Amino acid sequence: MMLRSRRVLVVCHCLLNSNAKVQPLAKVGGVHADVLKNYIDDGVGLLQLPCPELAYLGINRWGMTREQYDHPNFRSHCESISAPSVHQIEAFVQAGYEIVGIMGMDGSPNCGVNRTCLGYRGGEVAGLGDGGGGRNALRMVPGTGVFMEVLRAVLENKGLRISFLAVNEGNPCDNA
Ligand code: SF4
């Protein structure tokens, strides 16, 4: 008896590992079981994307905005780290499996799908919180994060049109 569902949900890294988030923020200890429970119960497999921020800046990075990440070298980084996932998605599609969707994290400068964060004004970290160039400048706006934008473009170039969905943690952008 074949048990496999032939259905796969692609998830942003921190849905399966909230330890990747900017310190010290995380809504759960590790896995967002609340978000994923129904998929798991339905037998949907999970394919975990890499965390572009962790891979680029490590675990001691500051929370940053979309403008700070949106530059050619970071986009190239996103393309290169997502390549193995894209190849796996392609392989599943080629074999007739269903990619249920790609689930990002709304509010993130990288993994936001419907909502991302802007607000860079320059300055030094020492100014954070003073309302001049730091946290008070942050704002949530409709839009896609850099990583999800790059991933979508790569998939579309390959003729893969997969629906993007997102979790909304209801946090400010630097939680992602
Ligand atoms: S939402 Fe943030 S912490 Fe989560 S995978 Fe994306 S970049 Fe990494």
C-alpha cells in the first residue's frame, strides 16, 4: 500500500525552526505546530526553505528592513541558497506531485508575502529607539519580502506558478 500523499507544502525556514529568528524574538520554542497541524494531519509533506538572513548574517544579526536587504549581492545570495529547494520543487512537479503552496511569514523583510517592512533612514545602531533613525521609522506596508520575491521570479522563469501564502504572526517586522 502506498501511503505517500504526493502533496508537499513548502515552508519558510522558521516555521519549522523559530530559533532562526532575530534574537530574542520567537513565538514558539521551535516548530509552529499550530500553523502546520492541519497539513500534517492531512498527510502533506513539508519542504523547508533556507533562512536567507541566518545564512547571510548569522544568528547575531539585528532586525533590519527590506531596503537594507534589497541589494544585488543579497538577491544573488537568495537565488543561490534557494536553488536546491527550487530543484526539489521542480522534481516533485515533474513527477506529478502537488505543491500545495509556499508559505512565508508576513511582516518579514525577506519572507513576507502580502506584507513586509520598510523604514531604513540610515544612521548607527546606537540611534535605535531614539525615533530619529531607528525603530520608530519602521512601518509595515503591503508587499513582498526580498527572498520571496526572488524565489517567485526564479520559479516563474521555470514556468512554475505556485501559490504563495503566509502566516501573520502579528508582530512588527523585526520579529522575522
Ligand atoms: S521569516 Fe525571517 S527568520 Fe523566518 S525564514 Fe524568513 S528570514 Fe528567516
